Amino acid sequence: MNTNILVVDDEQEIADLVEVYLKNENYTVYKCYTAQEALQVINTVKLDLALLDVMLPETDGFTICKKIREQYNFPVIMLTAREEEIDKITGLTLGADDYITKPFRPLELIARVKAQLRRFTKYNQQESGEEEKIIAFSGLVLDQNTHKCLLNEKPVSLTPTEFSILWFLCENRGRVISSEELFREVWGEKYYTSSNNTVMVHIRHLRDKMNDSAEKPQYIKTVWGVGYFIEK
């Protein structure tokens, strides 16, 4: 089965390099140098993942990410030459699943891509005879087979990463989960550092979608300096 990956970067050398490494992993690559080309691919091809450069002429990568999230939940990884924190927060808030700063090591990029695809496949598989996996409590319903979330009988649109975080916290209700453990479980990587606030941004975005307060949260609670938990 083909895995279709969209690569969008106006720096042709970088786009070409990423294409080579992805094709070496037997992925089908749709390479675009402009946002207009990318939007055409998004509307015509069944994609499994998108790599979006933030800085594009005319329309930036954030706008493309936002348009993707209006219809699709496949993973999105943002690429940028800037290390400004506001860029990272903007991308994650718009629904990006991961964020890589240029210059990056191609093998690290491939590892991130594989981690995102593993999780996306895991939470969207519906095998025949698969045991139904549902978590339901306090008005919150998570269905792992259909990747759907209901809160007080109203649907909540979650990205694969957000669903993974919420599912893991719900599976471990009553136990405080550190940011490092969440990162290892959800991203499948071990390189979490104290300066990496990816988990914090996703938690904040989850709370926003659930209309939950950071000061007096009903669901995801913070133990400062330790991690996050959901009460039993």
C-alpha cells in the first residue's frame, strides 16, 4: 500500500534532498515549491503526511496547515529556518503535529516522519474483529477505533497527536505523567529536553478545544514541575 507524503518548500535543494530520503524509504512523494501547487495536491491526492515549510512566497505554511485541518487529520510536520518560539506555538496551535528547525539532519527528519505515520496508522486502523476500545467518563468519550472524541455528546475535532495525548492520559487516570513520558509515548522519541515545550503547547490546545481552564481544569490537571494527570 502506497504511503503518500506531501513536501512543500520553496528552497528547491532542500525539497529535492527530502524527496530523495523519503523515496529511499519507499514513500510516494508529492513535491511542491509553492502553496498553490500544494493546495492542488491536497485537494486531489489521498495524503498520509505533509511536510510544510513555514516561509513560503505568497501563502505561508501556517495557512496551508490550517486549510488541511479544516478537512483532514493526517499528520503535519512544520519546517522552518527560524527558531522563534512564536512560530512553534503558532504551528502547533493550528494543528501541526511536530516541528523541525532547519538545518536538520535528514535521518532525524525520517525518524520523525516514521513516528508520526506509526501513530496515525495505530489510531486509525479498523481491523475486522478488532476489540472495541472506548474510554468514557465525566461526559468525555474517546473511541480509539474511529479516532472520535465526544464531550458532553458534542464532537471535538482532535489531531492524531492530540488524540494520542488525551488517550494516554485517560488510560492512566489518577497517575501523574511527566512531559518526558508523554513525549516518549506519543512521539516515539527519546530526545526530549527541558527547553522543548511541544507537550505544553499541545496540552494547552487540548484544553482550549475542550473548553477547559488551565487555572481550574476539569480534565487535564497540571502538577507543576512534575507533569499532567486526569483524575479517576
